Amino acid sequence: MKLSKNFTNPLAANNPVIVQILGICSALAVTVKLEPACVMGLSVIFVTAFSNLVMSLLRNGVPSRIRIIVQLVVIATLVIVVDQFLRAYMYDVSKQLSVYVGLIITNCIVMGRVEAFALGNKPWDAFVDGVANGIGYALILIIVAFFRELFGSGTLFGFDVLARFGYVNNSLMLFPPMALIIVGVIIWIHRSINKDLQEK
Amino acid sequence: MLNLFINSMLIENMVFAFFFGMCSYIAVSKSVKTALGLGAAVTFVMVMTVPLNYLLNQYVLAPNALAEGVDLGFLSFILFIAVIAAFVQLVEMIVEKFSPSLYNQLGIFLPLIAVNCAIMGGSLFMQQMVGTEINNVGDSIVYGLGSGIGWWLAIVMMAAIREKIEYSHVPAALKGPGIAFIITGLMGIAFMIFSGIQL
């Protein structure tokens, strides 16, 4: 029961991106197309899950004074694994993501979950929490990428969708500011539904 | 060099073009005073870490830099973040010593500069620009300064707007982060007029 709540909470009611405002840094730049957004989402799920797991296993052995450095080393190592994997097997996507893979290290979600959850919970709970927060994050990326690719290029995953109906691409959607406005609107809708989140 | 400065400060502004450092940007931009302090700290850290990482990149990480046939490029993430984390620790101690009030205001966000994407992003972009726009230590200092001031500018403007917005009728669901995102987007569109400037 508790486990399933841990899993579903970060997906909507306590979504790391639109409720806790964590990890927007850099991530939005990969939302021009759906494909890099999905790859980025999967990478973040992998990193949050395993950094939570590793730090939860180490939680009793690491003095709290040096924990930040230990966390950074664990996270950086995992990100290097992801980066090398992408370069080896998905070179085109890794070129599109460029520096943003490296920036998973500084993604506040990863660090935030390790600090807030993994250091005080058992490994399996921490792992589930990591996966769920990663998915909550990937969801937002995919929603933003869906709208930007659909209206910006008229395609989805590279397939023509709108172009065949005579749609003229709105290239403003491809510029960075639109990603921010879309996130703003997502927050707006989310808070209209979940009234308890609204600020007084 | 001036071109690089203008480019990194206005055209490829860290916040508006790359979304770097959004976490602290949204959270700390509630009062101009705090924003000024954090912006200064970020700029300082960037001016110092980008050249340091440039030297590290040139003499340790680049192919054949350390020894013939050795390419340590895959270690760059971990080395860059180590340099940044060490430096932030230093800034934290300095701020605590000389300005305890600012230290209290910034709270958790001071240690979090270490995981501020703007700083890590600055170093990673610098690494990509080596050989094209950045060719020596001077260039890397200019790039760090330009990017830092760009971020500073963005957060102070944002804080000023948010102080004013306190007095206007924003729909309840948009209050706080929602309206902040939309304002940032509009500011980003305004900043697009700088694109294409060449000096």
C-alpha cells in the first residue's frame, strides 16, 4: 500500500517538475522533438533510480559532513555510464542532446530525491521513489515535446501529422521561450484541478 | 572577445536560451536584494570555475594532453563537478564570514550553487567551444563573466517584475511559479531581438 503510494504520488499530485519546481534546468532544451525528450527522460529515470538505490545502501556508512561530495561522485559516475552508452549505441541522439546529458548531474531532481528520501529509507523504497520521480519528470518533458513538435514542425517522432492537412509550421514553437510558456500553462491547469496547491 | 562577451551575456543568455539554473532562478527571484546577492555569487563562481576547467581540459582531459595516446575526455563530468563543488564551498565560507545576513537569506540555495546548471553548463559549453570561439585562458574568463552577468541580469529583472506583480490580480492557479514561467518566456521572446548582433 505504502509502496504504491510512493510510486503514484510523484506522477501527478506531487510531480517533481510542476509542483516542487525541481529539475527544469536545461531539460527543456531537449523538448524540441519527441525522440530526444524520450531518451532524456529514460536517462533521468535510470540515474534517479540507481543514485537513490546506491545512496540508500550507503546511507549508514557516509558521515553527513561529506555526503554531498559522495552524492556528486555517485551521480556523476552514473551519468558517465549513460553518456558512454548513448555515444556507443545511439550516436545521433547523443549528438542532439549534446551537453544536456552531462547536465543530469546538476539536475535538482536527482540530488533532491537523494537528500530528501534515499538517505532516510530502505534501498527498495528508495529505488521505487527514484523510478517514480524519474517518470514524473519524463512525463512533463514528453508533454512539452509533444506540443512543440506537433505545432513547431507538424510531426510526431518524425512522422508527418499536421503537414498533410495544409498546416503551416509555427516556428515560434521551436524557440526556447515557448517551452517555458507551455510549462507555465501546464502548471496553471494542474493547479486549477488541485486547488490545495494554489498560493494564497 | 567583445563579441564573445555580448554573445554569452545577451544572445545566448543562460536562462532565456538554455534554461540553465531555472531551479534557483524561480525560487530565489522573490526579492531584488536576494537576487542581487545570488547573482553576484553565481557570477563569481563562474568567472573562477570556467577558466579553471579550461586549463584542466587543455592539460589533462584533451586527447594526448597527459600522455601520448591517452584520452581522458570521459572523465570531464566528474572533474568539472569536483572543481565546482570545491569552489562553492569556498564561496560559502567567504559569504558566511563577511555577510551573515545574506548568508541567512540565501539559505539552502548557497550550497545548491554547486548543482546550479548554469555553472556546470558554462563549463560544458566552454569545452565544446574550445578551438572555435575560445582559444586561450582570456577567452574563457570573458565567457565565464559574460554568462554569469547574463544570469545575474535575468534573475534581477525577474525579481523586480515579481515584486510588482504582488500588487496585481493574477488568477489563483497561476500565482507563484506558473506566472513566473510565463513571464520568463515573454522575457525570452524580448531577448530574441539581440540575436544576430555582430561586433
